[in-house]
Amino acid sequence: MSEFIEYLNEVFEFFGPVAARKMFGGYGIYRDGLMFGLVQDDTLYLKADAENAPHFEKLGLGKFEYLKAGKVMSIAYYQAPAEVMEDREQAAVWARRSFEAALRAHRAKKNNR
């Protein structure tokens, strides 16, 4: 596991314990079994939905993008603001928003079964 991934336990200290799992050349960042973040190339992205995406957009933060069959695809994760890595209180605020987005997505998925 990279030093960056290990450092996330300190970053999210005020949010609570997090776990990282390898996925698609990066890592999924989880709390209580729900993925609320991902890391690709030592860059942290946090889950977003209609409710918390404006916080990311206001700061001009981009979505996570990847290539699939020659097309640029994006998913509902935005690059975390730099302050997340430097300020544990801000990290907890941003993580909580993204975790709540993950909870909403999980509930919606569960209700559509």
C-alpha cells in the first residue's frame, strides 16, 4: 500500500476509521463498507451527488475521468480540495458530505431492487 493511502488514516482522523481496497489500478476508500472516495495516481476524489456536487463545482474541482473504448468517461467523484489534505477538520466535513452521498446512493439502489 502506498504512503499516500496510509496517510489518509491521519487525514480522516476526525471523520473516523477508513479502509482502502485496491480497484482498477487505484484504491476505493471506504467507511462502514460504503465507498465514499477513490484514489488514482495519488489524487483523492470524493463521492458527489446532486446535493453535495455544488461544493466541488464552486471551487472549480474536476470530476474523475477515465478512458473507455477511446471515450472519456466520468463518474460521480470529484477531486478533493487541497485543504482536505492539510486540515483534518475540513477533511472531516468533506468526507462526511461524501459519505452521506454514498448513503443516499446506497438507499436509492436498495429501494430500486
